[in-house]
Amino acid sequence: MGRSIAKQIAATAAGYIIALSSFSAFPQVNAAEEMAIRDKWGYCKTANYAESEHFVIFYGNNDTTGQVNEAFLKRNLDAYERLWHCYTEYLGMTGLNVDVNGKSSKEYKTNIYLTNTGLPAYPEGWAFMSSEDGYGIEIISPDAMLDDLTIAHEFGHVVHHQQKNWIDQEISGAWWEPVANWFREMYLGSSYNPSDVKTGNFDPYLRNMSLALPHGRNYYETFPFLLYLSYNPDDLPGLGLDAVHRLLSESKPNEYPLDMITRILGTDAHIVLGHYAAHMATFDFGMKEAYQSRFDTVMKQTPFYWNLYHTIPEPTGDGMYRVPQEDAPMQGGVNIIPLKITGDTVKAELYGLSDDSNAGWQACLVTVDAKGNAFYSDLFTDGESMSISAKNAVSAYMTVVGAPQKFVRENAFHKEKDSPYKTSD
């Protein structure tokens, strides 16, 4: 028998339930405006549910996790409402509760199905999103809902789906996970987040930054690039808090994400990549202190991490230095090269070694003073030189990002053909 305290106020001992009136942080809408529950599986009668203004959590009668109770449901519905308001009011996302297929104009609360609680349609699983009848849904274990990080990521997937244009687009498939982590990070760095946690994990990306953006080894954690687009520390035209929403909602079918940036936002993606790479030398955007603290923690735990994050070029004997071939930046890949300061000016020249006529790079010189303030040169590229003042600088870097003249439609999920050589079992 279904349980909803909104309908069974007296049955508080019969199940884990939540009254709508408990959500004092978010005002209730009038009855005429209230979103309806889309109960595809009849769980309002055969299982249990708890609802808030924009969400309904369905759960069964056999919670094997031991997590689901009234406090758990209230805390998570409150958290989902914070996410809803953050993603719409702060990040400008639209259409979170509508049918993306356009078959219905009716708005429904987003369905959250709890696995491992006895729901026949969703018996198990950790955390993922899907869709039902054109509406994004979340399927998640109660064990994954003990803090806001996982639900911020998974609901980010739902919101991404609701922007519609990236659905069933293979070329942007590898960008879905960094986009979901971007939602999480923007929430953690916003005033909607009541906790002291300001960032999540990006270590796999930092130790593989020379790889393509994104790459199969690091695609989950390539969200810093999207953070740069949103925080826009260089005030580049078209970038800002609505940039990602525009990319998700204004893209053309099968359009490559880097090409979207140039067309939709209006600033050449080559320039965006060059400035982004420069700011990655010190994490100079958004929650800078949180990013640096996370990086420092990892450095203390894993000393060799320094060599993975930085690129160390090899001297060629003629006053030049060559980046090792295995560290050469792929498309969107970044090299951060520490420089030794020997005077009041840092100067560098860049020479590309590729025979490919489409090859291209964007480079920048970065100096940092004792207070951690970063200063940047103009961007420069193959065959050009650049200098920057080093007065009062305590560290300096040269950043280089792979930026082909025409972007290659790189798909991180592409699989090579099987080798003709087979091995026996």
C-alpha cells in the first residue's frame, strides 16, 4: 500500500514519509500551479513516495540499505530543491520538468527512483539517469545520497538531458560526464551550497592534461574547462554563467563541442583554449583556493604527482628545449612548463615540430607573485616569441595547448578496429 503523509497524516508510524509542509525553505505553489506527479509504474499505490515542489522520490517496501527514513527523505528533497534553484536561477537552465519530445506541454515533478528498496522497475544500481516518456529521471541507491556531491552530478545529467540538443549525439557523448561534474562544481561554488565543500575530485585530469580534451582516460574530470567558460576570468566575449546552457541548447545536430564555442559564444575556441591553459597553471578562476588546497593535499600524499602535472622539456644542446613526444599536447591537451627566473623579464619562443599543416598551438607566459597573484602575457603561437615582466615574481610558467587550425572531430569513445592478431585463452 502506498504511503504519502500528504494523504495519510495520521499514519506516521506506517512508513517513512514526508509532509509537504516540512519544506519551509522553499515556498509551496498554489494548488492550481502545483506540478503533478507522473506515476508511470503506479508506485503511489503499490510502493511509497515523498514529494516536494519539483521532485518526487519513489521507494519500495524493502530498503536493504537501511538508509531510508523521514530525515533522509527530507534532507534529500531539500537538497534537490537547492539544486533545482541553482541550476535554473544561477546557471540559466530551462525546461527541467517538461517532455523534451514535445508530446505534452504538462510539467511534472522529476522522478527519483531509489534502487535497493524493492521497486520492481529499478531493483538495483548505484546512480544514473535515464528518461521516461521524454522526461529525465534519476535512478539512485540511498547509499549514494548521503551528501550532495553524487546527487548534484546525477541531477546534472537530468538537466543536461532536458536541454534536449545533445540527446543521441555521438560526437558529444564523452562530454556528458564532465558536464555533470560541471553542474556539481558550480553548485559547490555557489551560495546555494550550505556546506564547506567547494570542489570534488579532478586528480585524474591533472595528471593527464596533455591528452585530448576530453580523453578516455580522464573525461570525467575535464570539467575545469567548462568552469573556465562559466567564470570567464578574462572577460572574453560570449563566455559567462549562461555559456554552458547556450552550448547545450543552441547546438546543431552532430556539432563538435569546440566548434560550438566559436559559433555560439562568438569567441574563437582557439583563443579560449589558450587562455584556459594559462589559468590552469595556478587554477586562477572560480573556487581557486579550494582547487589549490585539493592540489596541495594530493601533492603531499603523492610527491611524484608534481612531475605528472608539470611538463619538463628536455634540453637539445643549442639553447632550446623540446617537450618529450609522449607529453606533446593533443587537441585541447595542456602543457604547464615551470620556468627558472633569472632576471626581470621572462622571454620564450615557440616552434612547432609537426609536419601536419593543420597543426597549431596557443601559448602563454605566466608569472606569480608572493601573494599568489598571477599575471599573463598575450597569447602567442608557432614561430612567435613573447616576454613578460618578472619583477616581484616568485614563479613562472609557460603554458601550451594543442589547438589545430581546424579542430579534429575527436571522439573519446571511439574504438579502434580489432587487431588481426588474436591471442589464445
